[in-house]
Amino acid sequence: MPDQVSLKVNGASISVPSGTTVAVAMALAGQLCRTSVTGEPRGPLCGMGICFECRVTINGIPHCRSCQSPCEPGMEVASET
Amino acid sequence: MANTTYDVVIVGAGIVGAACADEFARRGLRVAVVDRDVVGSGATAAGMGHIVVMDDSEAQFALTRYSQQLWQALRNELPAEVEYDQCGTIWVAADEEEMAEVRRKHDFYADRGVPTEILDAKRLKQSEPNLRDGLQGGLLVPEDAVLYPPCAARFLMQRAQQRGAELVLGASLSALGKGRVLLSDGLQLTAEIIVNAAGAWSAELTPGIDVKKRKGHLVITDRYPAFLRHQLVELGYLKSAHSVASDSVAFNVQPRRTGQILIGSSRQFGAEHKEVDQQMIVRMLQRAQEYMPALGQLSAIRIWTGFRAATPDKLPLIGPWPGDPSLFLATGHEGLGITTSLATARILVDQITGANPEIPIEPYLPSRASKEHAHA
Ligand SMILES: Cc1cc2nc3c(=O)[nH]c(=O)nc-3n(C[C@H](O)[C@H](O)[C@H](O)COP(=O)(O)OP(=O)(O)OC[C@H]3O[C@@H](n4cnc5c(N)ncnc54)[C@H](O)[C@@H]3O)c2cc1C
Ligand code: FES
């Protein structure tokens, strides 16, 4: 069993294997990354840091690419509107 | 195209050409608009879309105020994509000298029926918490607005087309004037009236027009809703924008409906290349952060440049071009063409149809420039 990391996604606690990206944690938690200007749901597309579709707010910093951010203990992640 | 003969042929489908086409068509004239690119692709695509009343001169005030009122009258017809938003401007004063300018501006506008409000340092900070501490205050102009220029141009052009105007895109010109417009593919359009509305390129088509390219840079950020509420412009802007001799930057930021922030601005003469000049971007962003340090934490997603059409007396050229009875100009709008496009169209079409313009037109007549030449 790999080490587990606990973090919060939109206020709810979730525990994931260490090394998991925030994008995966969002998917496991069943949460959208963000909503487009026209109100459409958005999530990871390229998975490699190029498209910026997977932006979320991490520890209060908006527009972090969740596919490039490993989960850390105590992290607070929020979907963007 | 079925027809090649019109009452009016307009060259340039920027916001000025589009507004003129709409106005000519509204008054029942047969109009064609020609552009080598698409609608709103020139300075119109590059501009900030600040609909702003200015007080540089009586003539500048008259044109900007008249045009702003025309935008206000149109606002309910504008589609959502035009993003018209009456967010107001705050002219930011950094020192006592600029605070004196705030009071002067306030009185100037009060005398002319434009509501404004003087903000002290505390009210300024409350209005825009991301401004740095230590600024003196500002002048709030609540009727100023912002919009998204290329969509505004497209709206005006579509309305013109609904009123019967024809649009010829992808058509480069080889000649213009003497009642005709010759396209590079050999097609010739004839009309009693030709309007040169080619913005920063107008002097290439009509040699002798005193219009020079003045390059500008803009940066747009990702979405940060509520970071900024008003269009903010430093009052030092007036000093720097007027120094025609040197390159200048000024703090000028605009909130977009999407939560994005447009950061400007720069002014350069003699820079004819479209590419971004890195040192101008650095200067511009440094200036912006002097006023709003937190801007440094935001991520920018795009940078671009555009060319303003600058005239020596900072007023546009609207009216007949001496020497060719068929040729009229609607150009030279520098950094105010989004604001003044609607008024430009009104007073140009008034001149041509013999209607009574709502403001005196003399300050904008192209003949003023040739007169100055004669005296020089
Ligand atoms: C960085 C920047 C910020 C600005 N901010 C503001 C602002 O906040 N508020 C404001 O009011 N104004 C602003 N402006 C000014 C404003 O953008 C312009 O004044 C306005 O867009 C001018 O419109 P136009 O139709 O005259 O010119 P353009 O939009 O440049 O249109 C000219 C058209 O002519 C066409 N053309 C040129 N040559 C030919 C040819 N040979 N054959 C065929 N077609 C041709 C071009 O393709 C183009 O479509 C800004 C400008 C810049 C550069
Ligand atoms: S999924 Fe493309 S940048 Fe993250």
C-alpha cells in the first residue's frame, strides 16, 4: 500500500495515494475543475500542462493546472466558476 | 457581386467604417464596404473598448460626449457578446498636483453636464482595494463604459447589411478616389462618394493625409472576478500620452465581463512592425504594478499590439478631402475611435446628406490640416 495523502476538495475530505495529481483527486471526488465563461463544464484535456483546461484554485491561488500539481497533505482545492 | 455602382463605397471595415455603413444605410443610401481582411480586424480588434469622455480640448469633449450618449442609446440593442458594461472610469491621482487636476476635471465636466465624483484617498481605496496605499484620490466618471470592440463592429456591420449595405471582404485596393475604388483583382466599384476609413493605413491610400501609426501594446489576464471594478487610468497619462516625441507607458486597466483584466497601455511612434516589443511590455507592466502591486500575482494569457491612427492635433479627420470632390475621410481617431465611431458616422453622413449636425463639425474637417500647412 502506498502512503495516503489527505486533502480537501470543495470542502470535503478525500484521501488519495501519494503521487496522485490534483486532477485525479478531482475526478475521484466527482468534482468539476471549472466552468467556462459560457457556463460549460471543464476538466483535464491534454493531461500534460499545455491546454490549461484543468485549472483549479489550490490553497487560494487561482488558475493552477491540476494535472501538473501533485496532492499534498492538507491541501485545499476548489473548483473555479 | 451583382452591382458595382453605389451611392457610397467605404474602404475599411473597422468600427469606424462599420458605423458609417450603418448610418448611410439607415438614411437610405446604397453602400458597399470593402476590406482586405475581416470586419473589425485592424485597430478595432486590438483596442481596449473604453467608452470614455475626454477633456483634452472642447472639440474632443464634444465628440466623445456626443458619441458616448449614442452608445448609451444603443445599449439595449447590443447583443451580449458586445459586453457593454457601464463600469465607470476612475482617474487616479498619485500626488497633490494630480489632485488639482482631479478638481479641474470635475469642474470642467460639471459645467458641461457630465456627472463626476471626487474621491479622497479613503474612498479610492474602498472603491478599488487592489490599488496601492498612498495614492491621493481620484475622479469617478460613472457614465463611462467598456465594450468588446470587434463584436461591436460586427454588430454595426450586420445591422448595416440588414439595411441593405453590401460587404466585400478579402479585397485589397490598388487605387481609391475620383469616384471609384479599384480592387487588386481588377474589379472596379464606382460611387459618387468614397469614404477612406482605413485607420492607420488611410495615408497609404490617400497620400497627403497627416495620419501616422502609433503602436500600442495590451496584455490580458486569466479570469479574476472582482479583482477590479472600474476602468482605472493614471492622471500622469495625460502628460505621457501627449509627449509625441518619445515612447510612453501609462497605468490603464480595464475589467472585462469575463473577470479578465486588460492591462495597458503603451504609445510608440515609428514602430511599424506588429511584433511585441519586450522592453515596452516590461515598462508597461512595471508601471501597472506601481499602482496595483497585486497585478504581479495574476497570470497573463495573451499579449498583442495594434496601430492607432494619430493626427498632429489629436482630433480625427471627418469630412471632405480637399482636391477630390468624391473623397471623404473618416480616420485619425488615435486612441478614441471605439468611443467616437458612432458620432463620426453621424456627422459624416450629416455633411453628405445636408442634415444639421448636433455638434459643430469644423474642428474635425480635413481642410483644417491643409490650412495649417499653408500657414506653416
Ligand atoms: C492598444 C490600443 C488601445 C486602444 N484603446 C481604445 C479605447 O480604450 N477606447 C477607444 O475608444 N479607442 C481605443 N483605441 C483606438 C481604437 O482601437 C481605434 O481608434 C479604432 O479601432 C479605429 O477604428 P477604424 O475603423 O478607424 O480602424 P481599423 O479598425 O484599423 O480599421 C481599418 C480597416 O481598414 C482595412 N484596410 C486598411 N488598408 C486597406 C487596404 N489597402 N485595402 C482594404 N482594406 C484596408 C483594415 O483591414 C482594417 O479592417 C485603442 C487602440 C489601440 C491600438
Ligand atoms: S489538462 Fe491540459 S493543462 Fe492540465
